[in-house]
Amino acid sequence: MDGLLVDGLLALVMTLLAFILRRIFAITDRLNAEDRILHERITNVQTHYVSKHDFDLAVTRIIDCITRLESKIDNDR
């Protein structure tokens, strides 16, 4: 009788431990999958950038437009 009780408790503890370990590994796998998705998104963003020349050209065009607008405002006064 005592051996049966010890075996039952040991089986219960092992089942609980197996369940906890399975949950830990499932959560770890899910985190790895989400990390992989995030890494792919970051990699895609890093490959699409503006070159310094294109950026400088765009800034120059914007400043030229502002300068022309200021000169038109000054001429209308």
C-alpha cells in the first residue's frame, strides 16, 4: 500500500513537471518565432534607405521652394 502511494505521488510529480517543461518549451518556441519575424522586419527596413546624395538633393529642393515662396511674399508687399 505504501509503495502504491509513493508511486502515485511520484507519477503526479513527474506529470506536473512534464507539463511545466512542455509549457516552458512552447513559450520559448513562440518567442523564437516572434523574434525571427521581428528580425526579418528590421532587416527589410534596413535595406530600404535613402542615399546621402538623394537626401541632400531633396533638402536643397525644399529649401529652394521655401526661398521662392519667401521672395514671392516679399514682392507682394
